Amino acid sequence: MKIIGITGGKGGTGKSTVATALAVELGKTNNVLLVDMDVDCPNDHLIINIEREELRTVYQRIPKWDYDKCSKCGFCGEVCKTNAIVSIKNKEPISIPAQCYGCGSCVIICPEKAISWDKKEIGKIYSGNNHNIDFLSGELKINEPVSEFIVNEVNEIVESKKENYDYIIIDTAAGTHCDVIAALEICDFIYTVTEPTSLGEHDAELIIQLAIKMNKPYDVILNRFENNDSIIVNMLKKFNKTIAFKIPYKKSIIKLYSLGIPVDDESIKYVAKEIQIK
């Protein structure tokens, strides 16, 4: 069993296209689970036409007050770093649940033990199946601030199911922030998908630096390759690396993507073959 992370420093490089196409190709001869960890904007189910079914609701803890015990000291508001508590001395505190991260500082600081825990819904986890692959997807509720809570709960499901699969493909969000790190934590290998542009070069380097800090083996997939790959080649020299795979810029790939049909291209078949050899 191998867990492979498909990630990218910037949006729009084609990581979801690569992740979905690779999952479907590997699924032709293996047991495969595709996991959409881009919980702020999940779209893998749209790219390959998977109908999702709700699996569970995800909750986050939030504080609640026993105002009979509250001394109106104002300490809870002073320690809240996200300004989720409006607390003026000698007045009852006002909670703003949408801004709360559930850190617990207010519960710890309260001298009267007037604060306990409640919960709020922050998202959903979905499952599905199509193209001979199983599918998991997290989705953050609109206006909720902490996407890594959803990712962490999806990780728990993946850990409980991983022995059922030969390959698990993790499609992360773009960037190097907390939800991406959380998604990559369970991966055995990372592929960063980039493009032959200055932004692609810059953001791919950030992902490589993250992979190194996380002590994760990695390679680079160059998407939308036409003729010139020198900008990525030169950047990779800093890390004694070369481009692992190249996916061409082709109208046929774009057409399949827009129709919600898995990309069927020789470049993807080659990537899948090489992954199985490793």
C-alpha cells in the first residue's frame, strides 16, 4: 500500500487533473482510493463525474458560558487571539462562533470555571465510487475559518481504510498552509505539479522546501509542457533534481477535463506505470 500526495504551490497548475487521471489509470489494475483534500474548494468529483453521498458531519468545539457563574472579569476576551469573544469588564461576554478556532484559552483562563464546551458544524465528508475507484472528499462549510480540522478527520478515515487499497491518491489544496501540511503528513511520497512559468517555478520551489522540511521524498511533474522547460529545469538544479514526468499541453486533455471524463493520455499511462514499478 502506498499513499501518494499530489500537490502544488499555486492554483491552476493541473494537480486535480493529474490526481484524478492517475487514480483512474491505477484503478484499472489496482484497488485505489482517491481523496480530495482541497476542502475549501473540492472538485475532483466534478472532474471525473462521481456522485457524492454524505458520509458524516464534522464538528468543532466552541465555548459556552454559564452566566450565573460568570464574574464579568473580561479575561476570556483578552486571551482570545481570533477576536471571537467580545468581553468588556463588568459586562457579559459575547461569543462570535464563526471566528472561533476552539483553542481553549478562554476555558483555561476563566477563574470561575464558567466556560465549558459546545460544538458547531464546520463541514461534511462525502464518499462515492466510479471508474473502479473509491472516493473520499471533505468540504468546509461556508464562512468557517479552519479547513485543517476537516482534513484531519478525513485523515482518520484514510488511516482506518488504508489496508484495503494498493494506492491512495491524496489531492491537496494549493499552497503550503496548514491544511496542505495536514494532508501531506500521511503521504509516503509527494508529487508537486507545476507549469513552465515564473509563478510555477516560484511556487514549486516552496513545495519542495516544504517536502524537505517534512522529510518526505518528492518529485516534480511538469504540466502543460510544450517546448521550453528550462525555467523548471534550472530551479531543480538547486536540489539536484530533474523533472520526473511531463504532461503535454494538448487540446484533447482540455476537452476531456471540461466534459467530466477522466483524462486518457499516454503521459498519464506512463506516470502510472512508473509509479507501480517504484
